[in-house]
Amino acid sequence: MTRNFALFPLMVVITLISLPLMVMYGFLILDTVTDAPPGALWPDEFTLRHWRFLWDMSAAGNVWKATLNTAVLALSMVAVVVPVSSLAGYAIARLNLPYRRFFLGGILVMHAFPAVTLLIGVFFVLKFAGLYNTMIGVILVKGALMLPFGIWIMKGFYDAVPWEIEMAGVQDGASRLTVFRRLILPQVKPGLVALSVFAFLDGWGEYLLPRVLAPGSDMTVMSVLLNGLIAGDDIGYDFNLFKAVGVFYTLPVIALFAIFQNRLMTIFGGGTKG
Amino acid sequence: MSSFADPIVDGARRARPVRPRRAPVSRLGLILMAPALLLLTLFFFLPVALTGVFAFTDLSTSTGIGRGDYVVTPTLLRQLGDKGLSDTDAEAVARSSVTVDAAGLARARAAGVDDRFLDEIERRFMGRDYEAPAGFVRDLRGLRTAPRRPRDLKSAAALFETSVLNQRFATSQALAAQLEAMAPEIAPAVRARIVEASFTGARFTTENFRTLATQKETARLVGNTFLYVGATLSLFNVGLGLFLAVVLFYMPKGASSLFSTLWLLPRITPVVLYAVMWKWFTWEGGFLPILADQVGLPSFNYMKGSVVTAWATMITLNGFIGASFGLILFSGALRAIPLQQLWASEVDGASRWQQVRRIILPQMRWPILFVTAYQTLSLLSSYEQIWLTTNGGPGRTTSVWALEAFKTALSNYTGNLEYGMGAAMALVLVVVGLALSLIYLRLFKFSELVGRPKIEI
Amino acid sequence: MRLNLENFTKCFDGTPVIEGLNLTVEDGEMLALLGPSGCGKSTTLLSVCGIYRADGGRILFGGRDVSALPSQRRNVGVVFQNYALYPHLTVEENIAFPLTVQKPRPSAAEIARQVREIAELIHIDALLGRRPAQLSGGQQQRVALARALVRKPDVLLLDEPLANLDAKLRLEMRSEIRRIQLETGITAILVTHDQVEAMSMCDRVAIMDKGEILQIDSPTQMYRSPANRFVAGFLGNPPITFLEGRTGPEGRFSMEAGLTLPLPSHLRGMPSGRPIALGLRPEHFGHGGQGQATGRVTFVEPQGREMLFDVQAAPGVTLRSIQPTRDDVSIGDEVTWKVDADRMLAFDAEGRRL
């Protein structure tokens, strides 16, 4: 980067702007292992009692079961979104589909289109299909709503594979399916990994759909459990407990993000080429 | 390749016009698309269609989702009376008569009335009709097996009463026939009106849109939505995003990636936890109020305590999530600017501000347009964060269109969910969303993206 | 195997880019499709291998019509410009790929044997364990060639195979590809825009422009006797100089700018006043002949063994001469050099050779 300008003022400005985030995330971690006297900002004692929910199910409900349920939801998202997107993405990127222009335009519009506005319609589809209040319904809906995005991302990855690879494969006598399976799929592995991680994170953090579409399901996920703790306008929240549960809930997210940060960056931009 | 004016032609080339063969449809393509198409149809196209259909109905919890019945209730009669039904007609509809028949006997037997008593009723009065229940009760009192207690007698007699009131009819004809039998003096037109009004299921109506167009609440929701989208977008998604991108651009790599990770955190933090953090940050007993208290500023629940602070909180907490999108996109665009341009301007003696304004910002026009188009759509429809934090409060001062649509249809505490009204509100968003995403499609240079498949087999 | 294109036609978006093209490649012959970019040579190649569908006419392999067959069943080997090696497979797996998708699939031992055989022919048997990213450009080229040849195709198609190589490797691979083609005796088509490549590697050259073949001939014959002005201008480096003018009296040619030259002897009888163009190659100026031209040297380009001179013979008319290196001429000198009028090529106003 260019070195002709002073760095210090920039550091001050950006630190000031980032202060709220630093405070929020700093105290998020700090508060889980400390106690502060009422009305004080700074904690004065170290404690692990906010983590008692890990073994004491009366503190915050059955977090282990909820974690398992959340993992099931998140993994199901991967299982739905990744295969379906990678198949459709390939078809749309490389094969002679009828109405291909229309499909591409549709995917792009749906990609931009705010899917949450469809929630009311989705609610009725699930009612009619008998999938209301089931986790399967939530998974299918969540997966379907993520598809345009997934297909678009995968199309981008397929587009980056040279056509000559495909031509060479066909010329070598392989069918298009074989070419796809043995020659093209291995080239888009980074895309598959990125999309998998993204779908997992998306499923892991999801709150709205399980809450609205499966309120009576016995598969409580962590987001619903955590929000259930806070619900109601009680005074005297145990924020330290909420934070501890929240941090516990978010640990896998942070871990995955730390591992795959670079691959995820392209995807967080919305799969846009900017 | 379009011009074929070549002077050096050997001659025999202009043959019959060529009819190009169409590239064959890839069956594999259709198969690969099938799962996606199925899911998208079920949970994308169908919901859009249902939203469109239900927007024109008065579907709600009270109408139920299934087929409706025809029921005349006292409440309905009162409502009809307000709308001009005469009292005599109302009385006629509400009239009950007594008939001793097999059905009545069966009802009484099922209700546990003494068998001997019933046998006697059957023997003595079978087939008789009474205009008023009082006459029947008098007759019953004369029976040898009649119950001693007047209350038992009355309740047994009531089992033989028939009335249109509170009876469920599957079809309009059944109700009309019954009404005609019970109250023949009611004019057919009036009867039809009663039957029509007695339908409990959902009806097609444009009432939702008329309500939306006339109620004062609509204007406020639209205003709130514009304020929310406009302020969040300009201050944070574009403004802060651009600012961060430019500042990080000038920072050394380590610090730059540290801060960009920090700003990405709101996006990857699960929304529920993010809401908890903001509550802790702004509620009484939370960080900011304590801090304000210590330095002598007014300290209260900033998230819900006053309209101004509620708006500020709501815009900031959404903006912090949105800023990272702009940051990523703008950073990418900044990296695409050739460094030579910047060096050249530095050699020319430009200050940093001049460099940003003259060289960097002009090249950011397209990304800014893009972020604006894209984020307008997602802000317009996002309500999850608002729902989990201010929830439109205090009162409904910070409620936006999408949140209100959601609450109307799927989540309110009165228990009567107005699906039709909610769908109508959602339909407005769907139409606006479609229009905006078509604009977005044009920004995307769509035609460049639909290159033809290079293998024609 | 003999290859025929009969009345071959190809359209994009309903616009024909190649119309009614006829071409025969004899069994065991190596033919170059030579032309500027966008002339339709790659389109022709991709249609022969079946990546594109022909919109009209027939493509025959050994007399058998393959126009309707998909690529997979045409038994054509192709080497692409960027080699198109499968990056996730080793060299051995790359070469074996065409065999592994055959039905019935040959035994592993059989595949290994065939891969080894072809690798030895192409001199890459030492590289079999590596991945494409670990290979140099020339080695990748060889692997691509091996992969194309391993299933013993009827026809070998080479699409600009040397374009991505540096100058030295290009020279080496030129002769390597020709050696392998001769050793296997396979019918081959080389698509290229480089005339040196086409002329040095192939038995015959077909020059294409704007979707049609202008001339097919052996390299020497084509250089010596181009059928039209385009071919004459395309072949030769440094290129031929065209002089636009009219026939004059007494078998002379004159330009408006003032330069006059004798016509080639077979055209001396032409009536005067006809517009024609003469093509003068640099090696026919300054080496003897009946005509001569005088002018000022405007540019000298030493090339080591030879030197290239630009001579302004009249206002706006620059003749070019290539001669063994000499020190006695420099920029600004006035020279009078012979023009070998009989070796000049003459074209009529439509560009046809006279």
C-alpha cells in the first residue's frame, strides 16, 4: 500500500468507529466468566457459574439436545443446498437447457428477491402439505429459499472452469455426466466447501423459520432456546447467563469462520463479481 | 462475421438458404435441474401465487383455512340488524319450534333422558308440532313418567326444539331450505342476504387493499419504512461501508484484516445472540445507560425508552450488519484500481483527501449503485432484527411495513391472525421487490452472463 | 483415414459463418488450416470433432457420415491451445482417462500398458507421476498429445498447439509433432494462424478467410503461385508489397505516383489502361532482373544474417528488399536496384491472380 500518508489519524478514527463493536464483543466474552456489582461497568470477580447451564438443565433448558437439533438443521441445510445447487448450477452454466435465458434471469431475480416476504405463502404451503410444525418443513423451506443463492454461487465456480476441459473430456469419449462427475466437480471443490460452510452457518444461525413454521415442534433449536430465555419483559435479566449460552451457541460459527475465512469472503459479498 | 462481401469468390457458393439446426435439448440438463425446480416451485413460486391469491381474501384465524360452513349466530343477527334487517325478520330467524320425531328422540336418548319417559312421549305425541316450546312443556308435565324437577323437564323438552340458530350447514342450499321451512314469511331476497352473511369461511374481497389505502396507519408505516431503509442504507451500508473500505485500504495489511474481521462479526453472529448483545448494550442496567449515568447523562432503556433513541438503536444495529457487505464489495473494487494511478497522483502532490475524492470515489460509482440496489431489497424486507429488538416499539413508532405484515399474518398476541390482510401487505412488498430486482438485473449486465454453451451436443 | 467435408455449413444465431465448404484430407496426410483469427478455422475444427453441430452438409470419416454422431463416438483426438489437461489428475491418469471411459472398460493392466506405450512414443515416460501444474509448457503439450493419441483416434486435430509456447520450445515441438504424426501415420489437421508453423509441419496448407477456403496446395507451391491477392499477402515474411497501378504501353506498368516497371513477361500483351496490382516480394528486389527502381533508403533493419531495406521509390510508394547483410548502404542513401519482373505476381481489380 502507498506509504506517503500518515497512518496514525486513520487508526484513531477507525478505532473510535469500531468502539461499539469492540465493547459488545469484548464484554460478550468477558461477562461469561465474571461478575460485576450492580450498576458497575467493570467486573470484580472471576466465576464459572454462568456456564452451569452446561450440566444444570434447569438453568437454560436442555442445551445439549438443542445443540444437537441445531446441528441437524444445519447439516440438513448442507445436505439439501449443496447437491441441489451444484447440479442445477452446472446445468445452467454449461448445458443446452430450453429457456436457459429465462432460468438464468429467474435465478438472478430470485437471488436478489427478498425471500422473507414469502413467509406467509410458505406458511400456507406447509399447512396444505402437512409439513407445518415439522423440522422437515423448515429444512425444505430454508433450503429452497437459499437455492437461488447457491445456484448462483455454483454457476460462478463452474464458469471459472475452462470450457476446453469439458471439450477435452467429451472428446476423450466421456458422456456429459461422466465429464461432470469426474472432471468438472473436482475443479469446483473450493466452491462446494465454501457453499457447504455457508449453508451450515446459515442453518445454524436461523431463528425465524423454526420459530414461525415449527413453533410446536419438539425439536427446539438453540436460537429459539436462547430467545426463549430472554422473552418477556422481565427486569433483572441474567445477561451473563444469556451471553454464556450465546457464546456456547456461537463457538462453532467462529471456528468455521476462522478456518474458512478466505473462502467465505467471496460468498459474503453475495456471490457478486462487484 | 456478419459481412460477407468478399471480392474473391470462387463462384458456386450462393446455394439455397440454410436453415440452422437447433441445438438439441440436453436431457441431462433437465434432470439436473429437476430437484431445484421442484423445491423452487413448492417454496418460491407457489408461495408467490398464494400470496397473490390470499391478498384478495379475508382469510383469518376465525374463518379458518379449510372450507367454511353456514352458521347463523345471535351475533350475526345483531350485526345484520345494524345493517337494516327488520326485528320481525330477526325474530323469525331466531324462532324455535318443537317437533316430536325420531331425531328428537334420539337426541334425548343420547343426552341420558329417562327411557320410560321417552317411550311415553313417543307413544303419546309422536309426529306432533308445537309453535312454541311452552305448549310442549305443558303437555309433558301431564305425563305420568315426567321428571319431578321442573328444570329436568325443561331441559328434556329443549332437546326436541329445533332452530336455525347456531346450527352448522355445509351448503348454502341446506341453510336456505331450513330457513324457508322455519320462517316462510321472510322475503327470499332477505333470506339470501342472511345466508350469504352466515358464511364462516374466507371470501374473496378487495377490502384489504381498500383498508390499506385509507387507514392512517399505512402512511406512517410507509414513512417509517422509507426512513429506516434510507437512513440505514445511506449512513451505514453505503456510507460506513465506503468509509471503512477506504480507511482500511490505506492501512497496513495486519490492521486492515483485523478490522475487516471485526466488522464481519455482526454478519456471522447468530441473529438472536446479536439481539442479546444490543439489549445488554442499550437496556437499563446495560452498558450505555450505566455509562451515561456515570457521566451524568440521561439514563434509561435506549432501545425502547424513547422514539429517538429507539430509531437510532434500530438503524445502527441493522447498519452494523449491512456495513460489512459494502465493505467487502468496495474493498474488492478498490483493489481493482491500478496502484500506478495512486502513485502518480502522489507524485503530483495530491493530498489523501484529494486522492480519495478525485481518483477513488469516481471509480466507486458502479459498486455504490450496486450495493444500493441490492441492499434496498434486503432492508425493505428484513424484519428479523427489528422483531427481536425494538419490535416496533415504543408503541408502533419504529414499526416498518415488513414487520407489520409479518405480525398481522403470523405473529400477534391477540390470537386472530389476519392472513388475508398480511398477504395483501406482503404482496405490496413482493411487487416492489420484483420491480427492484428487475432493475438490479439490468445493473448486473445480464446479457454478458448468458453466454451460450460452447458445446452443442 | 481419409476425411471429407462436403458442403459443410455452420451458423451462429442464424447467420452462416461458414457456407458450403468442401475439404478433403487424404489418409495419413497432415493438413494445415491457416488463416487470420476469426476466419472460421477453429469453427471448422470444432465441427469436425463434434463439439459444434454442422448446420448443413456432411462430414465423412473414411467415407462414413459422422455428421449426426456426438463427439464421443467420432473417435477424434484433439489437442487444445491451452492443453486442457485435467489439473486434479496425474499425467498418467490424464492419459488413461480416455481409456477408462471406454465401454467395456479395459483391464487396469491393459490401460497401464497402453499408457506406457504412448508415453514412450511421446517421450514423457519419466513424468507419469506428476501433476499438470508441475510440468513445463512443452511437457504439458506432450501430455495433451499423448492423451489425444492414446485411444488410437482416426483423426488428430491440433488447435493452435504451439501458440502458448516460447520461441525455442515452439521450434522443438514443431518437429516433434510432425515426427509423431509421421510415426503413427495418423490423418491430422493443424489449425494455426502462423504461416511458418503451417508450412514447416504440413503436407498441404489450406488458407481460409471469412469462412471459406481460398486455396489448398503444398507450402512451396502456394508461396510460389498464390491463387489470389489475399493468399499472396498472407504468406511471406516480411510480407509482399502490393503496387496499385495500370498497364501501360509496351508491356509496362505504371503507378500514379510515378513509378514504372516492366510487366511480368506473360502479361506483356495486355491492353493498356487496365487497373492491376503487382506483388513484389522483398527477395525479388535488389537481386537481379530486367526492371529497376530508384529511391531513397528510408529504413534499415539488420536481422543478423540478412538486412531489410525500405526504399521509397516514389511519393507514398515503399518497396522492400531483403539482402545478405551489407555495410555499404545506410539510411538516406539513394539506390538503384534491380526488380525481378518475371517473378512479380499480378492481380486484377478483383484480386484474382493473372
